[in-house]
Amino acid sequence: MFEHNVGAESNPVNLAEYARLARKRAEPSAWDFIAGGSDDERTLAANRAAFERWTLRPRILSGRDTVDVSVPLFGRTLASPLLVAPIGYQGLAHPAAEVATVQGAGAAHTAMVVSTMSNRTLEDLARAASAPLWFQLYCLKDPELTLSLVRRAESAGYEALVITVDMPRMGRRERDLRNGFALPAHLRPSNLLMEASPELHRSQQGTSGVALHVGQLFDAALSWSTVERLKQQTALPVLLKGVLTREDAQRAASVGIDGIIVSNHGGRQLDGAPASLDVLPEVVEGAGGRCRILLDGGIRRGTDVLKARALGADAVLIGRPIMWGLIARGAEGVTDVLRLLRAELEQALALCGQSRWTEIDRSLVALAPPCGGGWSAPEEGL
């Protein structure tokens, strides 16, 4: 499945080059699982298009010759606002799976959010970590099993709990249906071994083994009461991932949620949902300063990160590009993806006459004027 030889083409200078390299090296159905969205993939494309609608407003003659992109989050000061998003089944990308990603994130001195559906246990990943880990939780039909995952994360030293709230059932991902996608026999959701069903590994065109597993395992009746109960059951900061409206941001803040991740699940759930960046300002308004706001979805350049900050994000999560780095170069590729983004962010910050991430505000961006040609879709999979 993998080809990890390092040659001349293995030195990408931007994330798009990492994507092209990764696509050459990945098994086709695994690539579709990683790159694809739901239904017509409109929301997937919208996540990128949203960044094109904003331009930067650089200020000149600032007299500043240093930049600081560190960010305080939940009692830590992270070296940069670039966090690794939760991504399941990373064994599809590299034999070392999430262990390589943890190592790569640690070398980049940034936090990683570990998925419930990882191919390595949360304890193994904690032992491999040299930077903060957060635990992403899917709420399961069995509340005791759900709580046991929280307790394991606490015992292993995870520093925050990220509850994904936009997946009571899996979106209809047509690439996976065409491919009859299922996990290879050697891969397991290691945190849920007793709950892994045979369907997870059964390939049949027109079905998705992963979707069948989700339907059997996840709580389709997930509600605010579930979130509130979990909030009461842990001392960890609790974030909700999958908030897209002012109303839900207001509700989250009112029940004491510590953070919101503005996310449409990378365009993999409700097709037709808005781009994360487009609704970021209304979510920030709804939260009213009562919780931290992070953005997930569509970031491919340091200038994208800057735009997200200007529109109200305290930090951002990087998803698919992490997998591109992992496929291309393992842990080193993950580190390099984060290094490239940070270098681009620092360059953009300096060229905009800014010196500190924490001081960026809305005055740095403006809506781009309409252009006759309109926006054109990026290369497929990017």
C-alpha cells in the first residue's frame, strides 16, 4: 500500500506539492477515503473557496522586525496556532499510523487531537508524545463505554476533551460507496477493539464498511444533555467540534463549554453546509467571548491561517495536509507540513506589518471585490 522512498520529488515546498506526492503514493481507495467529501462535495469545495473571498490589508512602515505566533490555550502557551486535527484510521497513510503523527507534531512543538478511531491506543500515543495531546471523543450508544474513554484519556495525561457533535450518523460519502471501502484486515480501531464489527473489513461495492460500523456504534440520539453530562463528569476543558451557527455557539457558551471548533467535518458530513470560514464571525459573535474559538477546514496556506485569525479564530486545526505529509514522508512529513505552514504564516504576518498573533483583528482583512472569472476549483483532492 505504501511507497516511502525519498527522492528528488520528496522535498515539497508547499502543501499542494505534498498533496500531489501523497496521491501518487497512496492506494486509490485509501486516497478517496482521505480526500473525499459527502454527496456532491460542494461543502468540501466551499471550504477552500471561502478563503478566496477575503483579501489581506497590509500595513506598511510598522517598524517591527520580529513576529510571535505563540498562542495561550487552556493553560498552555503553544509555539504556534497550528494544531493537528483528529483524523481516524491513520494506518491507511503510514505503517506507524498515529505514532508517526504524534512524533511529527511533537517535533513541530504543537498540540495534536487524537481521534477515538485511531489505529493506535490513546495510551500508546501518550507514551510517544512530546507535545500536548487532546482527545477527540465520539459519543457511543453505550454511555459507560464513552465515559471509560474519557477516564482513559484523563489517566494518560490528555489535556482537553474534544466532543465531535456533527456525526450522529455518517455522511453519504459516494467515493467510498463506489469503492466498497473497508479497512484492510490488519487495521483496527484500537481504542474500541471489542466493538469492531466484521463489516468494518468487508468490502462490497455500494456500501462502506466504516459507515456500517459507525451506524452500529455511535449514538444517533446525541443531544445537549449528553454534552452537559460529560462536561460535569470531567475536569478537562471541553470543546465541541462541529458548531456552525450563532444559536449553537450561544447554547454552548451558556452551558459552560470551554471551546468551540467551527467545523463542517471537512465537507464529509452534511453537503450544502456552509464553509467553516464563512460562519466563523457569527459563531464568534454567538460565543460572546465566553469560550475559545478554533477553526477547522480548508486551510492550505499561511495566509489562510491569518485570515482565520482576523475573523476571530484563536487557533486552527490542520487535517488532510497532515495526512499528505504522513503518506509522503512519515513523521518527518508531518513536521514539514506544519513547518511550511508556520513559515508562511510568519512571513505573511511580517508582510502585513504585524508582530503578534494575539494582536491580529478584523482590520487586517476585507472582502475581495467581485471578479468576472469567478472562483475556479483547485486541483481535485487538494
